[in-house]
Amino acid sequence: MVKSVTLRDAWSGEADCLNCSLRTTVLFAGLAEADFERIHDPIDQFTLKPGTSLYRTGDPADHMFTVRSGVLKLVQYLPDGSQRIVRIARTTDVLGLEAMLEGGTYQHDAVALQPTEVCRFPARLVRDLGCNNPDLHRELIARWQRALNEADAWLTELSTGSARQRIARLLLRLVRDRESSACQLFSREDMGAMLGITTETASRTIAEFKRQSLLVETNPNRFLLDIPNLKRIAEG
């Protein structure tokens, strides 16, 4: 359920981009100190509780966002009112890339799945800096490509095959590029919306994986994954 919390309520201060601990891995990684001195617009930080909407489909796309921590889902609503989660965004991901096209609107609802921190910056600022900074321009292109790759992966990996295969592939994606096999799962309703299966099927399959020790619960809704056997299931 999406919570009616305004961004004003979620505001947690202005960001210090120059000294950010994530600076080398985010959109502004290629900026020099002189570039930061040209930033006169405030870059705001927000702390979102699970279920809080960052922006909605059709809202004017005036800002872009970097995820500092947590996970958000990008949602499209079908004509029957059901939701389909088309992508998730995690730490260092950029949301709202459509704001680079002036006068556009957001194409999805962006909703926090976990406690999440984001930074918001005006799209106009990115456009202006990108015109004079080749590194930022290249990083923007790379972010567009990453978003396209993610969209393709969701279509090819998470929307085909049996429910067991889809869930195994999702679990493996959640720990991709991590040193640990630990992950936190989403609600079964959200998992169903990600994978195009029913909530009941998602619940039944997760319960089966737990019985088979493919998932070992270490804390409430936190698990260690049996990666080799999940890979075998994912590959069919």
C-alpha cells in the first residue's frame, strides 16, 4: 500500500555532494571540485519509509534522484488496477532519467520497498553540467544503458519460465555483485507483481524453497541463499 507521505515530511537535510561517501560511484563521480562550486541549487536528501511514494506516473519530471541506501520499486498500473513492477532501484542507481527530456513526465510510480535514503537534484542542473563536462555526459549515457539493460533483463529473465525459475532468478539478482549471499525479501504481493505470478504462488514457492534449505532464514525476512542450487533451478 502506498503511503500518503509528502517529500516535505521525508526531507532530512541538504546533501554535501563533495564529501559524500558514495561520490565515486554515483552520477556526479566525474565532477571536479570546481564543478561542485557551480552547483547553486540545493540538493536535498529524503528518508523514505516503506510504502512511501517518491514520485507518481504523470508527475512533471523536474528532478532526478540517486539512491543512497535501500530499495525502491518502479510500478506501472494495468487497466484492471493491478500493478506490475517493472524494475527495482538500489544503492547508487539513478531514478527519473526521463527528466533529461525537458517538459516530460515520470513514466512510473517510484515507491520505497525498504527504509530508503535518496538525494534529489534538479534535472536542469544535470543538463547544464553535462553540456560542459564530458565525464558527466558519458556517465549519463552509461546510466541510460544500465536502465535499458535492467528493463531487458526483467523481460527476458523474470517474465519467462516457471514460477520456481522466476523466483530463483530474482533471488540471484538480489545478491548480484555482492560478496555475501544474504538478502532481504519483499512482500509476496510485490514479488508476484515483479514476476507476473500470483501472490499465492509466490508464497507457496518461497515456502518450498525454505523447506529445501535453498533459503535459510537468519532474521525475520532475511535469508542466506544456496546460490549453486538456485542457479541450477534458474537455468532449468
